[in-house]
Amino acid sequence: MNSDATASQAFVRGLRDAVPYVREHHDRVFVVSFGGEAIEHPSFAGVAEDLVHLANLGARLVLVPGARPQIDRRLAAAGIEPRYHKGLRVTEPEALSAVKEAIGQVMLDLMAALSARHGMTSGSGLSHRVLSGNFILARPMGVIDGVDFGYTGRLRRVDVAGLKDAVEDGSLVVQPSLGFSPTGEIFNLRAEEVAVATAVALGADKLIFLTDPIEGLPAEMTPTDAGRMRHDVALSEEFRLHLDSAVEACARGVSRVHLVDRETPGSLLLELFTRDGSGTLITAEPYERTRTAQMEDIGGIVALITPLEEEGVLVRRSREQLELEIDRFVVIERDGDVIGCAALYPYPENAMGELACLVIHPDYQRAGRAQRLLTHMEHLARRLGLARLFVLTTQTAQWFQERGFALAELSKLPLPRQQLYNFSRNSKIFIKPLA
């Protein structure tokens, strides 16, 4: 097969994998936040292009940019020393102009990047309307520990109705890290606080932080895991803030927070349109879980077992048979897809159970899932009062022997199962006691 054909097949496979996510993300609200460092990185033109593509695929986006490095440079140019207390910038009256100039420049640069027309070679010239507004009501931080924070503010309220009107209109909304008071004052806010509050207020489906690259991050973390990781001294302050914000967002009801490398080309699209993603998902909900099968899982089970049935590894099961026996099945679900299954057929009068149809999708093998599924089925058999588990196999004998199953004669099986034995398959029989 030549390289062009291989590339074409990879494209088709990728498109097929992405289609369910395109449908799932359509009309969903995503809040995307990133620091001023991201905007200045050479890769940001690609990030902006991916954000536009994401919007054109139907996602409703609210973007919350930060501006820390830009503010620091403006202050330095004005001869003003940056001041911080408890990790927050102190925005004195003489510093407010530099803050507004820096944030204004970030907003203009971001809007310009989002307004670029992409896809010109196809003639589509995709672009998107970008708007901003006074969607954040704020109040002064006040005096803490004797330190007057000046024009550093605290978020008071999000204009949910206004934001919803904007995103439902199809616009790409850019929300700066500024808030306004009823008396006409402007307050400098932390971008992470704005992003979390906006995601919570809108009931966003996802909060996404485009952050600096960190080696060795897991694909998934719980909020507890993220809370522990923030104490790693090797982390940048930016990444630490994103971790803290992710934990807060989960605690306040945002179901999924993503940490995505802002420097790797296409990482945002890979995170959102592939099953395994490219970043780290922080969620209180299980991303991958083992559970009892339901009727809607039949299609996924069929897709798993059909190739093995065609190879003769598994006995063929009709869809009708699966529907009748679905309560016997357990599945491993990963982000909505069935990637593993097994079935347990109990013979309570013999205190035995048959383990059947143990399958893991080829992309997810050699990661301990088959063992976890076997362990789950053994626990299930014990709960049913079964003392032994048996399996019939033609090609996986060694795997079961390594896990405590011993070769046995047909006569050791329950009589009803003996009567169903297919001599033409000549399956080997293995039995394991459940201590």
C-alpha cells in the first residue's frame, strides 16, 4: 500500500471516529481560558484556527484570555513595580491605565486572530463573528491584611441572559478579565476566576484551560488527584492556577474540565474529537467504568464480538439472542463507547458459572482491562453464591491458565451445559475455584 493510500485511510478512519463527537458537541457551551503567555506563543495562530473550526462545527464558545505578562510589561514601561498580596495583583490607581491598555491589546490581538479567514483553498473562507460585552459585574476586593487592593476586583455576578443571547446567536464571545460596577468603575479580575464563574453560571458542558506543557500528565484525574498534584514544586504558577480552578469548577458543578497543551498543534481538536484525547480530563464522573450492560449497549457489543465470531474465536450470537441475554453481560464503557464486555451464565444448582464472551477492543488491550473485567466477573459470581467459574476456549487457554483456571473434562460441567457442548469446535474446558 502506498503512502497516499495509507494517508487516505487514516483520514477516513479519523473522520469516522470524530463524527460522534461532532454530533455530541453541537450546540454545547464550552468555556475556554488561556493565559497571556498562550497568545504570544508562535503556535497561537493554529490554536485560534482550531477555535474557529470548533465554533463552525456547532460548539458555543466563550473565550476568557488572561494578560499577566502583557500587564507586567506595561507596568515596567511606566516605571511601576508590580505588587502582589496572597497571589493577587494589587491594582493601584496609577496602574489601572496599564492594566486596561494591556488587556485591550490582548483583546484586539485575539479578535484579529479569530477573524482570520481559514480554509481559503476550499473556497469556504471560514470565519466567525467575534463579540465582547459588559457581561461581568464586579466589586472591589477591598482591604485585606491592611493591603488596599485598589482596582483589583472580585466577581459579583455573571450576566447569564446576555451571554446566552450572544452564544446562541452563533457568535464567538470573548470575555476579558475585567468587570464593571454599577457606578461605572472597571476592576481587574483574575482570568481563572472569570472562566470558572462563567462556566458555572452558563451550566457549560466543558471548561477548557489551554496551559503550558507538563510532561507525564495522566489522561484523567479526579478533583482529589488534581488537588494533590498542585503541591508539586516543579509546576509553573500558571499550571497551578489552572489546577486550582479545575478543582473549584468541579466542586461547583462543572462536570468536565480539560487541561490541554497550548503549544502542540491540533491538541485542542484531538482532545475534543478523539476517544483518548490529548490532554488531561478532570472530572468527578468516571470517564471509564465497568457496569451492567443495557439494551443501548447491544450495538457496541456486536461491534466488539463480530470480528472474533468471523474468525471462529467466539460462538456466533444473533442480535436477538443478545437482546434476550443482555442482563448476563457486563461492559467497560469509555466516554460513552463500549470497549470491553463479558457475560456470566450461572448454574446455581451446581454452584457454577460460565464466563463467556470476554473481549477487549484491540486499541485497549495490554493495559490490564481484561484482568479487571475477569476480577469483576469473579466478584459477581461470588455475590451470586457460585463456588466455581468455568470457561470454554479455543485460542486463549494460556491466558486463563495463568489466572488460576485448570484444564477439566466435559463431565465436570453442569449437565445442561454438557448437552450444549459443540464437539466440532473442540473447545478446551477450564475451571477455577472461587475462594
